[in-house]
Amino acid sequence: MNDGLLLEPPSGCIPLIPVPENQAEHWLPEQDSRVRAWLTATGFNMKPGHFSLIPSTDGRLQAVVAWIKSADDLWALGNLSDMLPAGDYALHAAFTAKQLERLTLGWALGAYRFTRYKETKRAGARLALNPACDAQRISRQLAAITLVRDLINTPAEDMMPAQLAEAAATLAQRFGASIEQIVGDDLLVSNYPLIHAVGRASVHAPRLLDLRWGDPQHPKITLIGKGVCFDSGGLDLKPASAMRLMKKDMGGAATALGLAHLIMDSGLPVRLRVLLAAVDNAVSGNAFRPGDVLRSRRGSTIEVHNTDAEGRLILCDALTEASSEQPEVLLDFATLTGAARVALGTEIPAMFCNDEALACGLLAAAAQEQDPIWRLPFHQAYRDLLDSKIADIANASESSYAGAITAALFLKEFVDDSIPWAHFDLMAWNLKTQPGRPEGGEAMAMRAAFAWLEQRYSGG
């Protein structure tokens, strides 16, 4: 894993000195005259996001001063691994262990590179782990986020349902979890008709992945992920511009696996179940069609208004199964609607939640972890937009309004109201590189969800 970190600080590390914005004006007068003269002569910029290189008298790099907004800012050092000269650095700052840990994690997340098909040629800078940091916690976070990013970044040619199943099986084996698969026509035998209908047109057989871990006596937590490994739109074919990034349409499944990684690696005292509905929404002679009426696992009938609203179809079979066990908490992750992106942009997942305590807890954890989410309402008045004249419900509204809400209302039909449930409609992709967040696949809402789970179930 390319994380730009050194587990053991070697001798001779170059000091990296983060200076928070509220301390910058006081920092300079405290330095010796040579440092002050050098910074003044080079026109240094104390605005957050900038850094200054301090040479020694023999011309070597003596130290780096990084001007940051706050020591609590996860992303404060997120661009430095790529911008600093190659070498080994160590944080020199009178910060708390938690602050040092956050700064280190942000650095490492910025050092991520997807190298499966193209190796990076540049030797990056490396940051030594400060002894005050919780190295295992940083390692868990990095491993989970790297897993999510790698899965999403992998092209569909190498990340179809079978390969997603392999990734889930590898994770299960690592942590001693069990995993079962229901594949192809066996989905019909086992009564997962919608997963089968959406995926049947592809040569890559659809499947339901079912991972279980933990002590049966512990509280049951169920995670669900949308695993559309490529979304052509089906017979309601997407235009080329909208299809270009559709390898990321399994981002919900990747996020659920990343969260499962964090839960199992941390040893949270929960009984975990992960359900991933994995399909390739392709076009062929047996593809499901606009106007078809499909029967769900729950038994209700669904009229297909649009074959490009396929994610909610596969999710509702998984939600029905999850509800049957009455978990204490149910979370689902899905790259579900463009409407959520129109409402909130690409960087903020929409969250829908039927439980106030759960919603407030997740929002607080999101703010704490700098992993933003925004709550949108289950506005029940919009439910009639999903009415069908020939079936119990339609899979999409014919209106151009409230697309994220109507999609969430559709899913709500398949969740028992007594189960605390949150649905995350996310982008799972960084359209541009920002500190700590390279362009490409991204784990969104995952750190927030884990922080809430950890606080609730381990008092962390």
C-alpha cells in the first residue's frame, strides 16, 4: 500500500513544522535571525495550504514550515507528500496525539495512488509516524479507504460481480467471517427476483453476497451496498458522457466493504452482516424492459418506468432480506441518483434516515470526522409520484423533480419502520484532486458511519 508513511522514524528525518493560522504571526518573531531573513527574502506566504523550505548553512533542506488552518484539520497536510522533495520527514509540533494522528492520516490519504495499471515514477516524500499516534488506528483507516478507492478505480473489465465477490471473500477470510453467494438463476430459486432481473442480460452473472461476522450474542448491524459493476442504463441507454464513469456504480458496495473492514479490524462488539447486490446492468435480448412489471422479494409488484433506475431495484430485495432479521441498525450505501448530486454537489452525500437519534449521531460524527453528509427528508407527500396504474409501485417518478427523495421513498417501502435505518446516496468519486483526496474513487460517509458505530458500541 502506497501511503507515504514510515512505521519507524529513521535518524535524520527532516522536521516538518505545521503552523496553525492563529499562531502564524507569533511564530516568525520567535525564529532566529537567519530563518527570519530567509523567509522574508523569499516572500513566504503564511496562508493555509502554503509551505516554506528552510535551507541549512550548507545548502541542504533543514526544515519545512507548513502553514495550516488548524491542527484539527484532517486535510491540512494532505497535498504535501506529492509536493515536497523526496525524503523522510517527521512532525515537529506541540499538538495533541489526536491532532498528530489526524494530520498524519490526511498526509497518507493524499499519498494514495492507483497503480494497478500504471506505476508512479516519482519518489514521494514519506512521513514518520509520531510515537504519540495510534499506529494501528491509522493503519486501519488507511487500509479500509484504500480498499474502497482501489475497488472503485478498477475498470469494469476487471471488476464485475465475480471480482467483487472475490474481494469480499478475501476480506472475509482475513477476519474469519463467513460468506455465501447466490449466483445467476439460483437468485430466482432463493427469491431475489429483482437482482436477477437487473443482471440477467449480462454474461457476468448477477449475485447476492452475504458476509457474516461476530458473536451472535452481540447487537446485529447490517450493511447493504449497491454493486452495479457497470451501468449502461439498460434499454434506457445512458448517453456516452453519462456512461464514462459508470465503473463507479458499485461504489456503495465498495463503501460497505470498507466499513466492514473497519468494524472487523477494530473488533467492535457487534454481529455484522453485509449484503451486496452485484450486477452488470447490460443490454441484450433478455434485458428487462420499460413497462415490465416485476415482483419483488417482498411480494409487491413494481412497474419499470426506467431501466436506468436499476440500483433501487436490486437494493429493495437486499433491504427486504435485511429487515427480516430486525437488525439494531441498518445502513445502506448507494451511488443512487444524479438528483442528489444536483442538490448537494459531488462532495456531499445525501442521507435519509427514519430515526432521529441515529440521524443526529451520524451528523455529529460526520462533522467530527470531516466526512460531510447532509440530511434530506422522507417527504411523504411525494410518495404519489411513484404510483402505478398497474402495479403496487413504480421504480421511478415521471416527474423531473425530487429524484433523490422519491428514490429514498421507494427504498423505504422495503424497510420495516421499526428498524433504525440510514440510506446514503453518494458520488463515491472525486472529480478533482484536493488535499488528501486524489481524483478518482472515494470512500464517502464511511468514516462518519464508523465513528458513530465505534462511539455507540465501544465507547470510543
